Amino acid sequence: MKKARVDVTITDDGNCFVYTSENIFATPLLFSDWRTWKTCGVFDGQTLTNTLVSDPVQEGGTDYSFPQASNDASVVCLFRSRPSPNVPRRDIIMGADGIYTPLTSVDTDRGCDVSYDGSTVVYAEEDSDGVLQTYLYDRQSSTKTKISDAATKRAKWPRTSAHGTRTVFVSQKAATDPTLTSSSSGLKYDEAWIYQRGTGEPEQIANLAGQQCNRTYMYELMVKDHGLAAVAAEFSSPSKLGNGGTPCQYYAAKGVTSGAGTISLGDNGASISGDGRFVVYGANYDLSTIRGTHEAKSTVSARNLFLFDATLGLTWQITKEGNQSQLEDYCCPTASGSVQRGTCSLRNEMKGFCCWQRPCGHPTVDQRISSDGKSIVFWGDGFPDATHVNQDWDIFHYHIPTSTLTTITRTSNKNFDEAYAEISSGGDVVAWTSDYDFASGESITSTNQIFTSRLALGCSNNQDALNYDPSPDVEVCCEFAESSAPPATGRSIVTLELHGDADKMLSAIPFNGSSGFCSNYMAAVRADVACSLGLPPTHVEVTADACASWGREGIEVDVCILSDDAATLSAALVAQVSDPASRIWSGYITKTLRAAHPKTPPVDPLEALQLIITQSPPEPLVSEAVMCAVIIDFSLDFGVTSEVVCTLDFGLTTGRRRLSQAAGLAKGRMLQGAAIVYTVTIVDTFAAAPLAAWINDPANQAGLVLSSELSSKTNSTINIVSVEAAVVPVPPGPGPPSNAPPPPSSP
């Protein structure tokens, strides 16, 4: 069996794979010489082909590795390792249409990448001063441009967007603060930067300065927990903690500090989406700027996955550690006996080294984002989920628009790792290197192989969707033909309020891209609402009356549903907002909603709702004042105002007056032993349709709620046996004041 290397890239939109393996064809080269191949047709119904991608004129003893390729693999970049006396021995080669050209002239192996369209190659190489820099090579003009920031100490791991317009890389800085380290060269850390063609200098998108692990502060916390004498007996000064990594992780896991600040982006760099909007990376710094309303604040003690949105200026923490209470179940079963309860020394316990204190897991090790910007693949050990095994690398898939996490592999054996994952442009194909043969169920730790999985990305909530799948591997948003025009009639508006500091978001958008912020934000809300309701995006409009007023207090938008069934769909949206388990709360931006019950302003100035309420005999009758007060009270969340008009009809007698003037008993004619039927009408600028839907939903038990409230208000036993609600035309007569013209009168 040939041995595959740990490197694979997916091409041809998920149908082909470019990777390195031992020589598999009969050539003068040795079997152990590493070459790069393109393999296609591995899925059912396809024809298997293997094509050599690296230079066919390969010197003996030369190895190729870590290939990156354009979507059609016509352009590749490769690491080349040559035997002595070649200079350089390690360089980066560009292959384009069968021509192989060295891009570097000094030893380097710190990253290269090729744009989806093959127009651009980016790579790292030392400059004349011996400083590692990142460069962009434009194939059309055959020009090379340095793109790293001027203050970098070491720039590496460049990765570029689909057309090479944006490139992300990591840049090393150093802090010489003695509270952090005793090293004369300072404490080094790597941050994320992004370069955009035509704008000159790159801009920073992940700022780690001032957030490093501080051993002096850790020493102070240890003294606070254990007393100065006890700590000093074990550690005479903060310098005895080294760089303080273990206590920094411990106190971060404990929630005392916001992040451990020991793992930056230098190990594996970052990955960028095809349009340059999204960047993903791993770190154990607390870098998130927003989270979902119903998401608890997560600790950041181990390397977590972060997603930066360059269009909205947001940074999300994708993986979650939970809190320290989960550590023991995950870490202690595989920990050394010397750090278990009952055996862990006081010295170790002081610095947080015991198995129930120190985070041992890896929520992510490395990650890639799909070119379409919708999916992330990453590998880690599932920390802190105790059903996973510490340091057993598994593959995970995360769908950004629906916040859906899917476990791709789970071997539950730390000797069987799946790692170095890659993802296709559309996010539906993932590939990885494995120690375990998923076909035979055997160990292949000495002959690693590359495996792949094609996921069914489908929508289950609309059978008319192009991607309808009643049981997909990953639930995604429904897709429709671009010609899915909205109906000519039917409109209903729901006002949504969302968390978010717009000022802070604007300041985080690179390259002066804030001019389109409002429209981009509303487009994100539109996509989420359409996704949650299973509608074409063309059936949803999102507007804002005062976009310029968005600031620290939050964001408010009006969502207009365009449909012949607009009232029902808006009611469904309101119901979803009221249910934290519904799809709207997993939307990319709508998971930050503020209100439990959104306001639903009408298209017309006024709306009317009529309730038919049946009360079992005998008396007492309920007065209009009491009945209206109770109904209005549970209608407040649906936009009923202080100007509401409520009337009550009983039998054949009708009374109409404003609520503030209502008094006395309802009047009418009642047969002996018959049920009492009230007709209550409320008129206001409120969300009549969603309120009707709420009342008519058996799960809300409106009759039971009314019975309880009316009994309490009247000091009697009132038994409401049924409540039916319907939106009706606004009746003529007095109504709440409005600046809009009144509805037209009936002829």
C-alpha cells in the first residue's frame, strides 16, 4: 500500500483531489520519492483517473509536498525538497499549464496558496534582511508584490480569495513586558492581517496586543486563592512560573480571565472565503465581539475556532468550551495518575495543573472555509464533550448560515487520528488524512491514507426548493430558481430588534468598507428570515427607518413578507421569535434577536381583531371594562398601545365606547341555561394576525388563561370554554388617533 502524505486540496468543485504520495507509477524514480497527483472519479457513478501534477522531470531524492491548486488544478504551488548540494534545498514551485517555475530563491516552507481561478499565487519567503515576508504573484502581469505589514517580525501562511483580490496572512509581533516573560526577545505572538489589491497597506483583523498570558497577574491570583506564605514556599516569584501558561489556562477555564492568551495564530494561520468576506482561524484569546442571545458566554482556555466577518465587522467564537465543570469528565479519564484527585500535589494544584483544573482538550487544531463562505471544516478532539476522546482527532463540519455543527468522523481511539482536513468550494465534500481505514476497519498508522465524504446539504422545510431533502446530512437554507418572483399582492411587516454595537462593528470593517454596512446587515437579516421560513429571498424585504441611528443600543429593522399568505407567514415568524428552539434563532445574524415578541406594524394605519368567547353558565356576566382589560393585557407583546379601542357585544345588544369610559355590566338577552357568548373587538395599530394565531394555537391555552384572569378580576368562578380569534375589517367609528389617513368608508 502506498503512503499518502498529510496534505490534500479539493479541486473541480469537489470532484477531484490533489495530494502527495509515494511514487505509484513505473518510472526511474524510487517508490519512496514523493510526487503530487490529481485523482478524480472516486464517488459512485464516476470514472476513476489519476494524473501527475508535479514536475514529471523529477530528480531522484526530490520530494514534492503540501500542494495547493486552482479549481481546475491547471495552476499549482508545491513545496520542493531537494538533496544536497542543491541551493535552495527547500523552495516553492509554481506549476502552470505544464511549466514549473521556482517562486523562491532561499529556503522556505511557510505556506503558499493559489486562487480558485488560478490568476494569483501567494507565498512566504525571506527578504534580503532575513525577515520572512508574504508575497503575491500576479500571473497575468508576472509581477511580485510584498503584501505583509511593515512592522512584521515574521509573516507567513498566506491564503487568498477566489480571484486573488484579498489575501489573509499571519504576522508576528513581540511584547517585551517583564510581567509576561524574561526572554530578551520578548513574548512572540501572531495576529491575522488581510491585504486587498489596490488599497496599499494590509489591515489587521485580529488584534492580540495586551491580551497575552500575564504570569505576574497569575501569581497574584494564586496568592489570593492559597495565601502568600503557601505560594511563596513553592514559587518564590512570578518568574518561577515560566511564561505562566498553565495557570493562565486554568484561570481562563475558571472564568476569572476572559482568555488564556497563550496560543496565537502562528501554528496554522487563517483561511479566507472566496469573496474575501469571511476569515477563520484558531486561538485561545477571547476575540469574539458578539454571540447569540441564547448562547452562554464560553470560556477560552484552549484553541478555539473563530470566524471574522469583514463585511459586518463581527468576530464569532464557533467552538464552545462551556465552563470548568466539564473538565473533570473529559480530562481525568486519560490523565496521568499523578494529577488525579487524591494524588495531585499542592504545587500542581496551586498552578492549576491537576486534571480537573487544566484544560486538556483541543476544540480545533486547524480549519478551512469553503470558497462559497458557507461551510467550515475543522479537526480537533471534540473538547469538552466527554463522549469524544482526548487527542483523538476527529473531523467536524460547521454550516455558517444555519449555525449547524456536524460530526463527520468519530473513531474514539487516540491512535486513530483524522487530520489535515480540506473542504470543497461548495462545502459539500470534505477530505482528510487518516490513521484508520474506514473501508476495512483496520489500522493504517504507518501507511496513512486520504479519505473523503460527500455530504447531502439539503433543505427539508419546503418541497418546492431545488435542494429539497427530507433528511439531509446537513440542514441548509432552501434554494430556488432566480426567477422566483414575489407575488403581486400580500404584504405583512414584522419589526425585529437585534443586539449589536453598530459603532463597534463599523470600526472593525477593513478598507473603509463601512459605506455599505446598513444594506449588508439588512441583507443578512433577509437571508436568515427567508431561510427560517423556507422562502425564496425575493419574497422578503428588509428596511430600516433610521439606519444611521444604529449604535450601541442595538439595531431595528422592518421585515416585510411578500406572499399571498403573508399574514400566516408573519405569524409564523413571530412564533419562531418566541421559541428559542426555532430556526430563526440559528440564523447567522438573527440569533442575536432582542425581543421575545417582535412588534408587527400594519401596512394600513389600523387593524381590527375580533374574539368570540364562550362562557359556560351560570352568571356572572363579565363587564366590558374587565373583559377588555384582561384581553389587552396579554396583547401588549403584539403592539397594542394605550390608545387601543375595545368594544364588547353580547347577544343583540351592542355597546361601543373607549376603554377609558367603559363601565357597567354587559347587556343582552340570555336563554336560561344557555352559554354566554361575548364578541370582543379591539382596534389599534398592532399585530392583529400574529395575535390571532397566538390565541388560536391550542398550545397557548388562551381559554384557560382568560378563565384564570377573569376569575381573579371578578372574585368569581368564570369558566371560558372556547376562544376564537380572527382579523376583521376595521369597523367605522372612533379609533386610535393616527397620522395616517383613515381607512376608506364602505359604500
